[in-house]
Amino acid sequence: MRWSGQEITVEQGDALPGLAKLSNLVRSVQTPEFAGITFHEVLAKSALNHVPGASNALPFGWTINPYRGCSHSCVYCFARNTHTYLDLDSGKDFDSQIIVKVNVAEVLEKELARPSWGRHPVALGTNTDPYHRAEGRYRLMPGIIAALAASDTPFSILTKGTLLRRDLPLLQAAAERVPVDLAMSIAIYDDELQQSVEPGTPSTAARLATVKAARDAGLPCAVFMMPVLPHLTDTVEHLDRAFGMIAEAGASSVIYSALHLRPGAREWYAAWLAREHPDLVTRYREMYGGGSYAPKEYRAWLARRVRPLLRKHGLDRKPVPALDPATGVPRAGERLAAGAIADGTQVRDAALARLRPGASADAGLLAAELGPRAAAGLQPTLF
């Protein structure tokens, strides 16, 4: 089935049963350019997601998620379980059944025009990557960027997608009006392992080149080295190579954290581990048998290993500036100095414990008592 010849008003009768929950489903699309992937196009009722917080220790903000599900297919992705809300599984379906909000830019423009909109910082990429492969077809981000800039709304983008480079001119123009913060997620610096763990993502080299391109364009661009995989990417050799490559790319900052395995991701990662590294299964059971997060002892060990490597590559020269309570990234207008580093492993357990039952934490969740030490958290996809 080709993209051409499909009208947006045509209802598709063969959508997956769980998608009947989406009253705004327009059509389901398959195309040879994306073999094995089905796109379920919906008309979004809202674009801005408000993640409410109950205290200053858990500040929540605003996010935009143009897509749900992700063809990056990262086996550790924390957002996998969100697909079960539509009776889709958190494994193969998350990778291949993609929800697309085809009118998200138009809806966003209307929401930002409301007199009540306070021009709060908005984060993109806190759940599904806004620059995964589907964006090459749907081109939702240019309209989103334009709407945010025109409304004088500061924003941040976290992505693994090198398609970000397509929009650098738009981001440069936006940065002339509002603060724009970019971050590239690059967890693995071994090509074979990277393709095994993140089979749908661009290569590490391509992502680092995108960081450099953003920096050459005069834009801030951090690297999120998340997650560090125990017994796979936590060796001195791997970390040393990673920080060297990050420094060479000119990243504005580095943020790292150890792997966490929530339901959905936990089972999918365990299956991958048993298939590709069966010798590590017992070690992981011991580490993650008590919960989703790596033991505090491991996180402290990792920090001790990382610090001298940061010094070696000149990545610890500056303190991390205050993080914006709305997004968990540096405050709008306050750029990360070259070489800044945040350890994203310190606060998730305490922060999540304070959440009301059933709530999820926004990416970059911040515990006030730990100041500017960020923790990469979770962001629900809301329709």
C-alpha cells in the first residue's frame, strides 16, 4: 500500500483491535519504504501534555509527543509499556505499530495562541523519539518548531535521530527568538553492540556527527550517555572511548546513568540478553531482582569509575547549571558550559517513591535536595 492515493478522511477498517480505543483513528498505513511497520494515523485532540506535580521536589512540565511507539527498536526503551494501554505488546508491537498524530502542529498552534498559555518551556523526546524514521515521511517537527518559536515558547529536544540535521536551519531561526536546547542520546560506542541493542537507530558515528553539526550551527547540544549497560558498556575501555568521542564532537555537556528496567522493557531486554549474552543472565537477575534500578552500590561504583575519565577528557571543567523544573534540562537561556557533566543515577528511586499511585515521572526528574543532579525518568504518552 503506497502513501499516495490514501485520503486522510478515509477510515481504515482493518486496524488492530486495541486501536479501537482511539476514537480519532483515521487510517492504518503500510508502505514498502517501511517494511514490517504499520503507521496508525490519528487526529490529535491536543498537542501539549501537562505533567502535573505535587511538590517542588517533583516539578513537572509540558511535553509534546508527535508519535507513539518507535522504530528505533531499542531493547531497553523505558516507554515500551505505554503500548499495552492500547492492547498492543511492549515488544514487537512497540517497534512496528506506530501511532502518528498527523495534525499535531496545527493543534499545537491553536493551543499556543490561547491567552492562558504561559510560554512555559516544552520538552520533546521525553517518551517517543520525535526524529525516528517516520519523521522523514510525516515531517511533523518543522511545524512544531515553527509554532513554538512563533509563540515565544522555549523548548528542548532529545533524540537519537540524525534527521535533526534537516531542521538545523529552523532551529537556528527559532533560537533567535527563544532558548532552544538540544540533546543527542548516544549510549553505546561499540558498533556491533549498538546495532544489536538499538537496531533501528543511526550509528554512533552519525549521531556524533549530528552533535558536531548542531554545535557548528551555534546551537547547544548535550550528549545523554544513557543507559550505561552493566557488564557491557561499563568497562574503562568503553567509557574512555565514549568520553573521548563525545569531547571530540564538541558536546555542550554529558549526562550519564545506569540502565533501569521497568515492566515492558524489562522482559524485552531480558529476552535479548538471554539470546545474545546468556552468560550475563544470572548477573542481571542478581542486580535487578529487587526492582527496576541498578543497586546503589553499582551506581556509586560507576561514578567512581567515570570521574577520572571525565577529568582525562576535560569534561569536568564546569559545574552543571540549574535545571529547569519544567523540563529537567538546563533552564531556558542558561546553556550548559562545555564539559559539564551530570550524573543521572542519583534520584529516581526517591523521586518515584513520592509519586501518587499510577503516576509517571517526567524525563530529567529532579530531586530538589540534590540540586542540579538530573535523573532521566519516564514520560507518559497522552492523547
